[in-house]
Amino acid sequence: MPAICFYFQVHQPFRVKHYRFFDIGNTHEYFNGEGVGNLNNEWVLNKVANKCYIPANKIILALLKKHPDFKVSYSISGVALEQFERFAPNVLKSFQDLVKTGQVELLNETYYHSLAFIFSRDEFERQVKKHQETIERLFNVKPRVFRHTELIYNNDLAEAVEKMGFKGILAEGADHILGWKSPDFLYKPKGSTGMSLLLKNYKLSDDIAFRFSSRDWTEFPLTTPKFGQWISAKNGTSQIINLFMDYETFGEHQWEDTGIFHFLEALPEELLKNSHNYFVTPSEAIERLEPIAEIDAPNFYSWADVERDLSAWLSNPLQHDATKKIYELEHDILATKDEKLIHDWRKLQTSDHFYYMCTKWFQDGDVHKYFNPYETPYDAFINYMNVLNDIKLRVNNHLEEKYTKINSKKVDALL
Amino acid sequence: MKILMFGWEFPPYNSGGLGVACEGLTRALHDEGAIINFVLPKKVSIEANHLTFLFADENIYSEKFTTGLLNAYITEKNYNDALFGLTAEERMRYGSDLFHQVRMYSFNAKKIAKETDFDIIHAHDWLTFGAGINAKKISGKPFVAHIHNTVFDRGGGVGINEGEYAIEKEGLTKADKIIAVSHYTKQKVVKHYGIAPEKIEVIHNGIREEVINIEKLEHDITEFKKHKYKIVSFLGRITLQKGPDYFVRVAKKVIDIYPKKVLFLMAGSGDMERQMIREASYLGLSDKFIFTGFLRGEEQQKIFHLSDLFVMPSVSEPFGIVPLEALLMDTPVLISKQSGVSEVLNHALKVDFWDIDEMANKIISVLENQSLSKHLAENGKKEARFLSWEKAARKCMVLYENLIEHNSFS
């Protein structure tokens, strides 16, 4: 009786516009890139909305209505929600319509889709809370399950998240963590007393997300009966099959002409043909199933690349330098109480900025394997550091103002 | 494999990258088992253990060696200007103009082709294409035209010499196969000479790594280093094609907006040298802009070693070997996108040669962020080391073999 749990990640960063050394001190707008291109956030958002969010949401809504037992879950980053509100209210509305069906669960992450947990626990908690508040405000629901940026996970994270009151957490079903174990069961984090752990079945998930249109793949083309057979074959040996993927799989990573939307449209009906199959959201899975064992993950790992580690964001000295310098500012930035400044600083924490600086792909010679709105990782770094210097300047201006005030107070007192 | 190779210069009698490339390629071809007869236009006192030199003027003129006028980057105008200052006797030895010189070389190539045993003809750049064509006529052996530089690159975007173009086109058309040093050059050959893309193979240049004793690299400029100056350098011929004027302008930009100590260094000589000196002083850069004059070997290494960043702002650079030399000396590089070498370097900063603002932005970023300069230098060096002549030579050998096989069928 395998339960099938879909979780889709929806995320769009605030990409930093082309910002040169000359701009430092002259303009404090970093995210308002203009014109046609990948540094214009509004342009990117509308492009992805038209290719993915709008058509995919339409299909999902129809499926939810047609099959009352169909369930899905989403994690929509705060920065994505913010951009929907600002640039595409119709997209936000379509997600609200999905949630209203009662068959959709929203998960909690950091508002800024950041790596804050690695650098500052306090900042991490603030960003989780901010995301929670945003979801409550926009969807009128309270998330109970946590999923971390890029499914980065370790024991410490699980412990911190459990303390924050979450009932469940998602992670990658990585081979090096599972060993001989199967991802297709409910687990619990090491030492946990009341929280469950859902692990991604990366083989079946990636069959859709990455391999769907790959002609080199021996299973090409992937049809719903074929996929249905693979799921049915799990019957008797698994509790739950977690299909976790980027929502942009539908229409953006796999283009419409690959037939991905037809696949999505036909999949629930195909899976429901086998009466043993049923759909769950993560919360329902946690309520219905008992964890069968503990998972011990002392070191961070993620769902990214073959390595399943943090190297996409934190492997070269540029990435280490940039992350160190952004998090170093925490104390001074928060002390300014300048909301715009704090928000800008946090938007610069989004993991994508560090991903764009990654140079590890150069080693394979396969530079085009990943997406980068900047021409090179070096351009991404240079741009980012210029903005960071402007942020520093703003902080210093605040601090100087404060000292001037203190000094003038002293002078007043003396007089 | 016996190769009859036509070149115009060879180290140490070279004025730039062409000679360096010929040396690197022939050494690697020798290691692949090739036997090379390398033809130079003038008798010079030169020896190498990996090939045999032949001189096109041998038995035609006296053996007193002359190299002054013969460099691979000479244009017809420069040649005539230079010729003007010579004695009548000297002028006799050069021919009345560059084209005459090229014609004589081509003519003498016939005799060489008759007297030499070879399987394939390989000619480097327009100056030797006539020789290649004649050698093919005499021998019926396949002719490979290797293009390191087109008349469009040499002109730096302001007009071309029609005569040079005609010879270039003749050579490219009559060649059985063309080797281009980059995709950038290949595109030019297709676009401007009407050559079918299938006839052109891109073989990127390599780089030879020499062991250098860094401790020996003492220099006057170390004084500036002691005073915490950062050094940004340009090294190349000071001529339109290399974009020296953009380097002067970016120096002005950086010095105007960047408050820390920076020194700009221009190493090389060329027809724009005086103009650049005037320009730099006119812009008020005199105390922060240094001209070193033409440098060789160890002197060049010193410059790289002392530099915090090497800049190649070329307007049009078919390949561009100098950034690789800088990387081997652990110096990060900023190169123009209008270059062949940018195709093979990931770990380099790249700009359009005309985009002074972006160039300044990137220069300052390297000076400001140690993580950036270190990462560029370390990874760029690894990448440069990977660009071996061995790979280039192997590709040449395959290309020769295919041509010879094809030739014997037809």
C-alpha cells in the first residue's frame, strides 16, 4: 500500500542587477534590473509564470477537482511570494485557489531561501518565522512541516526545527545516508521524539524532473503507464514514495513540447488505477504512518548534483568570502532597524547568489549544465561584492548618524 | 611524417607570438615523430635540435645575417618607412618592398621544394602562403595553410591592405586544409574570404612552461611593491590591434575613482608608443603610468611576477598567448572577448575591449578582493598548463595523415 507524496518547490530569487564599482554610494537599488533578460526579475517571473506556474496550476486545480483523493504539497519561498504579489498577482491567486481546495499543503522554509542555518541560527529562526507569517497572511493556513533550502539537512537542523514545533521535515534520500535502507519509508531524525522525516525517492523523482525528455535515456519516452508500473512494483516493499522536485520542471525545465503537461494531466488517474496506491500530503503521511527507524546525518547534505553536498554554494574561496562577509554584517545591520536595509541584506542571502559563483562545473568542461544569469561566476561575484560594499556604506552611514546623535546629546547634557 | 614548413620568424629572431607558436608547435611535432625542415626567409645564425633550418635566400644573397626588417607583423607601410633609412646595399638585400620580399620567398620556395624530401607542406600566415602554393605546384603534396592572424586583425578595425588580403585569400583558397588558431579566427576566414567552414580546423595554440627562478626576478619596480602599490600591466606590441589606447583610458578611469595606490605598466614597443606616452601625460597619469620599452624573456617574466593583474585589451586577437604566460607566473588575467584565447580560458575575466567602465570595474574588483585574484590565478594557471602543444601537435598529425591518405587516392 504505497502512499504517494508530491512536493513541488517554487522559488525565484531577487537577482542582482548589473552593479558596478561606480554605483557604490550612488544607488541603493540592487534588484531592479531592466529590459529583456535574466537580470530583470519581473521579466523572468512573467516568463516562468507563462511557461510554468499558470498552465501547471490550471492543470493541478482541474486534477484536484476531478480526483478528490489527489493531494499535492508546495513550498513557495518568501521571495517568490513577494514577487508574485508585486509582479503577478494572478499567479498568487492561482496558488490561493489550489490551497482553498483543502487538498494542498504548504510547507515552511526560510523566507529568503537562504543558507542562514549554516551561519546564524538566530537569523535562520527569524527567516522561518517571517515565511510562516507570510503564508498565514496570504493563504490563511499554518504550515506544520519544514523543508530547508535545497533540502540541505543534518541532525542539528532537525533538532532545531523540532524545537520550533514542526511535526515533520523533508530531506534527500541520498545513498550515502541511507546505506542499505530504502527511502520509501517514514523515518525520524536521530534523537527525535516527535518529528518524522520524509526522504525523497530521487530515482523516481529525477525520472520526471531531469530525464523526462532525455533521448539518451534507455527508458525514453516516459509514459504514465510505465511510471505507474514502476510505482506499483513498489507495492509490498514500501510505505511511501516521496516525489520531490522543482515545480519549474513543468514547462520551464521540461518544455511544453516534451509532453510534460500531458504526462502531469494523466498521472493521477493512472496511479489511482491501482487501488493500493493513494495520495498524501506530508502532514497526512506523518499522521497515518509510523517512523520505522532513525536516520543519522551528522554532516550537511542536500539534493543538489551528483555530490549531494553543499559544493554548489560553498566550495570555492569566492563563495566562502561572499557568505562570510554578508553574515558578518548581521549585528550592525539589525542595529540600524532600517527595514529596507535589512530586507535588502536578507535578499542577498538567497542561496542562488552563491550558486551563480560556483566554478566547479568548469572542471568537467560542462559549463552549460547549470543556469546562470551572469556571463561567468566571476561576474556574479564581482557584482555581488560591489553591492555588498554599498550595503556596508549604508550601515556605516547609520552608525555615524547614531554617534553624531550620541555626541550631540552629550554636548546638550554638558551645556 | 616529413614536413616542409614555411615560417617568417623563429625565436630568438622573433617579434611576437608567431615565432613562439612556431617553436612550440615544431617541438611538439618532433616529439610526435615528425621530421621538420623549417624555411626562414633570411639566413640567420640559428640552430635547434628538433628541426633543420633552411634559408630561402641561401645561395642567392650573401650570408651576412639581417633580421631588422623582417618581423611577422610588419605592414607594407612600415616596411617602406623602415626601408627608407637603409643604405643602398642593405636595401638590395631586402628587396624594394615587402611584397617583393614575399615574392622572392615564394619563388625560392620552388627550389627548396625540388631539393627537399617531404610528405606535407605547412605554411604560417600570409607572408609564406605564396611559398606554400609554389611548393604544392612543384611537388603535388598537400598544402596546409595555418592562419595565426588575418589582415582584418592587423588593421585593428580601420581598413585593410588590399595586397595582403589578396595573397591571404589566394593561400586560403589554394590550401588543401586550413588550420585556424581559434573559432574567432575561423569565423573571420569564413566571413571575409568565402571559405567553406568544413575546410577549416580549429587547433588552439599551446603554451610551453619554463622553469623560472623567481628569486632572480629583482627589478626597480619592486620598490613600488614595497610601498604597497598594486600593479596592473599591459604587455604586447603598442599598436592599434592590441588596444593600448584602451589600456591608457582605463588607467585614467581607475585612478580617478579608486582611492588606493595603483600603478599601470605598459611593456612593449610599437608604432603607437609615442602617442601613448603623450596621451598618458596629457591625462595627467605620468606618475602612475610607466613605460618599460620592449622586453624579452626574463624581463617579461619579471613584469608578470610583479603584476597583480595582467590586461590584454586587444581589439582583435586571433589567439593571444601572452595571458597564458602571465597565468603561468601566477598572475590573474583580464582579456578582451575579441580574442581566441578567451575560448580556452574559463578562469579569466573577460570584457569587450571598448567597454572601459566594465574593464575598470573588473580591475578594481581584482585589486579589492583577494579571494577573487587568488582564485583566478590558481585556477587560471591550472587551465593554462592544460593547454599543451602536445595536444595541438597530435591534432596536426591526424590532419596531415588524413590529407596524405586523401591525396594518394585522388
